[in-house]
Amino acid sequence: TEIYTLSLHDALPIYHLVTMNQQGKVSFRSNGPYAARDPNTQELFVNTPQFSFPGKTGQGDWHGHSQHGWVSAGGDEIRLREAVVLDGPVVPGKDQVHVNTEQLNVFPDPQTAHSDVLVTTVQGTTIIHGVGMNAFMKDSRVELLSKVSLHDVPRKKD
């Protein structure tokens, strides 16, 4: 677990951030009650951040939040720590995917996320636990890597 103790001049009590990729499209958005940028490394440290990441074109964004976060100087990596939630896009006729973990690293380009620790995914009545995860946000696909267990409650037919 990474602990950030900084005394920085570039601190904001409330922040809104939009980061663009090299093609001029939104890479990610973030907002929250506190952000501080390290003047030497240009890294951004955020408390209780909320993020949105573009998903598949026309299918909405992935939304994430956590207790703490870190954004690399170039905006090419985001680390979410403690009580991390990543919710997939809302797609009509499909159950939304919800990912819960304590650590998640997001890479806005190529729109992937990774965790090495325990992850729980919930989609409809299906709950899957596993250690390690790769998420492919553009494809709306999540894979758990090891020690996977599944709990599925059948839906009642109307």
C-alpha cells in the first residue's frame, strides 16, 4: 500500500480534470475534493477521486472511485487504492458489471485496468471472486486470473 504524505504548493481543495489523448479524444475525466501535484515529478495525488473512462463507442463510460489515487505525470497510468469500485457502462438489456478491489491500476490508452489482489465482480445475480484481474474497457470484458470462485443465483422466470 502506498502512503502519500506531501507538502505541496500546487494543491486544490476541489478539482475537475479532463485529460485528452494524442488523437484529441477524452482519455479520462476526474473530479474530487482534493488534488495535489508534486512540483518536481508532476505526479498528481488525489483523495476520494471519481474517474470516468471511455468505453466502447456508443456504450457509455466506465466509472471508478476510491479513497486515494495517483495519476502519472503524463496521464498514462492511474492507481486507485482503498475501497476501489469500477462500474461498467450501462447498456440497455444487459446487467451492469461492478468490480470491487483494494488496488487497481488503470491505463487509459489502451483502455485497460489491472489488479494483483483480491477482486470481486458482480453482474446481475452472478458474483465472482478471484485474485488478479485484467479489464478491457473498450471490449467491456473482465477476466479474473487465479483462485476464481463463482456464486450464481438463478433468476426466477416470469
